[in-house]
Amino acid sequence: MSEIRIEGAKKVYGDVTVIENLSLTVPDGALFTLLGPSGCGKTTLLRMIAGFNSIEGGDFYFGDNRINNMEPSKRNIGMVFQNYAIFPHLTVRDNVAFGLKQKKATKEKVVAETDKYLKLMQIDEYRDRKPDQLSGGQQQRVALARALAVNPDVLLMDEPLSNLDAKLRVDMRQAIREIQREVGITTVYVTHDQEEAMAISDSIAVMNQGRIQQVGRPKELYHRPKNEFVASFIGRTNIIQANLKHDGTTALLEFSTGYRMPLPILNNVADQPVHVSIRPEELIRTADGDIDAQITDSVYLGMDTEYFVDLPFAKKIHVSEESSLTEDLGEGDHIKLKINAQKINVFTADGSQNLLGVD
């Protein structure tokens, strides 16, 4: 297995620079996700790691080995693609064995490793079937088994679940997580799906416009995003304009109607316009709430119910709470809310910095 280290990466297509001065480290044995919207550069970066895209600047390392000029076939990587890319004319067993045979492994090793990963991926019973006799999830398991059977130093996965239906995606992401932990292989996983990234990753690098916005554990990114883009992209949040002011030495947030909320953690930060980020679950419905809200719409999702409400100082605010068997609130109803001040985030007016001091 290998640590992956990237220092000052640059990628140019024609006159357009799509990645500029990008650096990151993927720890040995970690499941590390590149997450971002379409066109942010995540697949481009993955293909640079794999050797499928040229590198216009910077250095790429597997462990202590610089790989910039190394052919893809020499990098000892396993690759799993969005479209499975398994051979339709080969059986499941022969697909899994393909890479081993290409590396001229002994017959005994081919059989042993193929059997090992057929069992590990729970596809042994399908060993003699062709791909067109398998479901999408089974085909993706074949692709993953084939990638792992050659004992790569690094596993690269490019949107591997995007062609599967919603329930199967949930099942497969758990399977991938369990198998990655068992094998212990350094894995770089690309997705645009925030929930998928949160569920599967040890660490996530959030990307936008070819730049890394923040790297951290899923919980860190959700609760303490570095900037407004990360806050809005990881999960859902309400962004409300306010002013940071001080009453004596105590910092407080003042909203457009004059509603004030003390926030002592910002006592040493200067007065300024700010954007306040409040997750839907941190607007708490309670009888003693000091914010009057009118429901404009409600959506029942089983475990949770989501409300869209108008506040005195903000419209179309999203509130989420555990569903009730007895209540049936809807359009026009009024509720009382309070803000969980411990879990809000406060950004500069341009959204570039979290004033709570995230590194």
C-alpha cells in the first residue's frame, strides 16, 4: 500500500487551466474522496494520478516514488469505472482473473487470488455467468474484484455507483467500505454525491473550480465548513444575512428586523456584515422559541418531516425535525423556533472565510 502525495499539481486543456497549484496527501490505507460539482476537476485529478492525463506542473508520489513520467501500467493501480468496463465475452471468473493473467502470474496464484476475491465480493455463485446475466450491482462487484485481485498499491474509483438505483447505491457503498477496510488499500474515490461521500470516506477533499476548498473528516466538514461553498455543498443549510455587532464586550448577531442573538465565541472579532449558516435541524421547534415562523410548505419523508417557513427576517427557510404520528402541520400554520447557537457557522460577507476560525 502507498501514501499518495501531490505537490503543486497543474493541468491545462488548451488555453484553460483547470487545476492550479493543487496539493494534498492521501494517507496510506485511507479511503479518501474527491467531492465536488460536475466540472470541478475531481475526475481530471484522478486521471492524473492514474497516468491517463498529462501533468503540466507539480509532482505526484506513491510513497517515495515520483510517478509523473511513469506509464499507467507501471503504477500498480486498480481502477473501477462508472460504466463497470468488464469484458462482456468473459465469464465472471475470467474477468476477475484477467489482470493476473496479464501480469503472467502462476496458474496457482491466478486460481487462488480469483477465488479469494470472488468470495470476498460475494459473487462466487456467479463465477460461470457472463456480465449480461448479472445485475448492475453484481457487475460492479466483478469490476471491484478484478481491480483488487492484482494486489494494487492504490485503488482509484471514478463515480462507481452513479449507474445504480438508489437502494443499490446504499448497499454497494457499505460493501465498498467494508471491503476497503478489510483489504486496507489506499483508495481515492470520486463522486459528486455528498451523502455517498459522507457515508463512505475516512477523509474528503471538497473541490470547486479546480481548487481544494477544504480537507477533513465528514463530521468536520459538516459542522465546521471552512467557507460558504463547503457549507452549502455538504448537506443543506440556510444562509441568512446579518451584522456582527458588540454590546459592550459581548458579540451578537443582529438580523434585518433587529432580532439579536448573542455569540460570545466571536467577542474578539470586529463588527462587520456576515452570512449566518444554520442547518435545517438546528432550527428547533419549541414552545418557548423566540422566533415566530409561518409554514409555507411541508414534506413528509418518513423518519423526518421538512418544513419551509418564513421568518420575520428571512424567507423560504428550511427546517427539519423528526416526524410525529399525531401532528400534521401544513401551509399557514405558525410555529415557534429557536436557533441552536452552538452549531451555527458565521462567514464573512463574501463567503470566503468562517469567522469561527476553521483551519
